[in-house]
Amino acid sequence: MLGKSPMKIPTNRIASEQGLGEADLNNIEVIGDVPVVDDFKWPPNITGSLDRIPPSIARGLMKLFWSRPAIDKKVCTNCKTCVKSCPVDALIENTPIPEFEYGECINCLCCMEMCPEKAVYEEKSRLSRLISRFA
Ligand code: SF4
Ligand code: SF4
């Protein structure tokens, strides 16, 4: 639908390698016409570029390329909406603001969407900021 081979999408490819679902279009019966979305805007292709380098080096690079939610202390009212919205309990109540357990966070950014004060923002690593500038 979006004009890319499903196996070029890292999450699809890895799920397929782990036997989760069917990724081979030859084994999927399509009923009716497949709609084509030709104006879909893809995010910067950092993971696609990493496909071309050895996995051990790619893993090392990915440690330097990250983004995660963070809370602006000056804006947060500690209403706890984000804590209640997190699907994996990666935010815990604290004072003066909730605290992230980044090891649990799946980066879904529900906390960012639900915050009534817009106090949650995306914090990016230096490499991530650098790449975004050129993407
Ligand atoms: S939802 Fe926003 S304002 Fe409320 S506690 Fe979370 S970050 Fe703070
Ligand atoms: S990004 Fe998602 S998983 Fe991470 S703390 Fe926010 S709501 Fe929870």
C-alpha cells in the first residue's frame, strides 16, 4: 500500500524472522484491490541505512542514536495523566514530577499525546539531533 517491500521495514523483517505472523506476500490472499497511498511521508531512513552495515556495528551505532520522552519541569503540574496513560507502567508517580523508567519504556509517546500541559517532549541523543538536521 505504501510502496515499499514489507521486508524492508525492520519491524516486519524481525517479526518474520521470529515467526510472528506471515510476511510473505505470496502466502497472503488479497481480496479486492489493494489501495495505494502514494503521498505517505516516510520518516528519515536511518534504520534502512543501518541495514547495509554489519549488525554488531549497527547495534553499537543504535546505542548512540536514541530518542525518548522527557518532562519539562517548568511546565509540568504533576497531574499524573501521563502516569495513568502509560501502557507499560514506565512512568511512576514522584515529586515534583513523574519519573521515567526508561528500561520499561516502549517509546509509544502516549504520555506526550495525553499531557494536557504539553510538558512531555522528545529528548534526542546528540547523534540523533545531528542526523535529523540533515534528514
Ligand atoms: S501529564 Fe503532563 S502535566 Fe501531567 S504529570 Fe504528566 S507531564 Fe506533568
Ligand atoms: S513513551 Fe509510552 S511507554 Fe514510554 S513512558 Fe511514555 S507512555 Fe510510557
